[in-house]
Amino acid sequence: MNKSEGFVPAERGEHALPCLSGRGVTRVFGTGAKATVAVDHVDFDFHEGEFVSIVGESGSGKTTLSKMLLGLLSVTEGEISFQGKPRDISTRRRRREYWQGIQAIFQDPYSSFNTFHKIDAVLLDCIAMRGGRHLPMEKKREMMAEACGFVNLKFEELTNKYPFELSGGQMQRLMIARIFLLRPRILLADEPTSMIDACSRSTILDMLLNLRNETGMTIIFITHDIGLAYYTSDSVYIMEHGRFVESGSAHDVILHPKAEYTRRLISDVPKIYEPWDLSTV
């Protein structure tokens, strides 16, 4: 797995604008004494072609943040900017325009597809969203076959099937094939490997890296696994109790951690050359 092969992220100098950024982004659930701050005044800058990991334990706020980035949850306080301008998703049309630039894959592939729609319809919808609705059917089939081939699936073995007829690993790959067709500027991957075995997990991550290298899209990887974050990411944000306690390059954050929480996450990763500490289990 080589996170840098084939693509070099844009220079991030003083004048480089991030493709997605936030200042003071906050989400509060409830009111008064029952209010819960899920995301607490976080700042971030994600650049074109960057593979970014947001790492934290369950309940740290990373999934809530991802839903705000997608526009599925409103922001209680703060501002999110897209392509250097304040994000505007105030109307249905503007939300659809925004979603053309940012898409997601999730940890549960079975809830990501309409079980009543055949795979052909799923992929044809992606082509239509890219403006290819009126292309000849032969061209559409060629595009669907190319997308499936990118994730090591054979379209002729999938056509006329329903998503529930596929294995979990095949469905995960199909989600990436959708992204290959849609070609968004930003892909948000929320724990996309947590429900599959270790061998398939490596394959899926390789496919995400290949997708980034081929298209130059920004990938935001939401994970609890700091080891995966290190091996895939250019930048890492460590999240605890709704706040970013540390951020920077994957090399600096994980090899030279400053926050106590980051050091604890790293110490929890078993190492084959050290005795395992099971005292906290």
C-alpha cells in the first residue's frame, strides 16, 4: 500500500485555498441543562488531492462532524466553506449542487442501496448525475463496465442483480464503483472497512488510494484505527470529546504525538515485537 504513488497533492502554501474548510464548527443536541455538545468549535482545512483521516474512539464526534460536512446535519455554530466560499445549502437546488461535489461511502453497505433497485439502475443514476443521461446505452454499459473493472468486479456478473444478492465485500466495492462514475471533488469515507475482514479491508483501502491517485479527489477517512490512518493518510486530525486535540501530517502526529490522547490511541495498537498489555481489557 503506497499512499503517495501516482499523485502529488497541490502545494499548500500561503495562497493555496482548501477545497473544504471550517471555522468554529459546532453541533449541539438538545437545549438547556440537557444540551450535549457533540462537536465543539473545530477548525480544519482539507486540500485538493489530500488523503485526510479523522481519528477518534466511538462517541468522539467524528460521525456527527461527517454528517455536517455532508450537509445532513445543520451547524449550530461556525461556518463551513466549500471551494473557498461559504457553503450555501439553503435550498434543495443548492444542496444538489453541493452533493455533486461531495459524496460519501459508509460502513454499512447494506443500508447504502435501495434494495428494490437493480445494480444497473444504481450505476445508471450515477451516469445521469454526471450529465450522461442521453448517452447511447452502449456507451453507458461501457462506462459501467469500466467502473466495475476498477474495483475488480465484472459487470456482466452483476447486471440484473439486486444489491442484496452480493456479498458485503462486493457491495463495498460497488460503492467505490459509484464514486468512480460520479467523480466528486471530495469523498467522505465513514468507517468503510469496519464490517469486512482484514484481507478485504486492505483491498478496499488500496482502491480508495488508487481512486485518489487517478482522479485527484480529496478523501476524508473517518476511522477509529490510528494504524490505518498512518498508512493511508497525508494529514491526520485526532478527535476527542468533540474537539481536535492534535492535527498535522500523519508522520508528525503519529510518530511524534504531542497530545496524551494521541499517545494512548497509539499505545492501544498491538505490536508483535512487544508484550501485549491486557491490564485494561
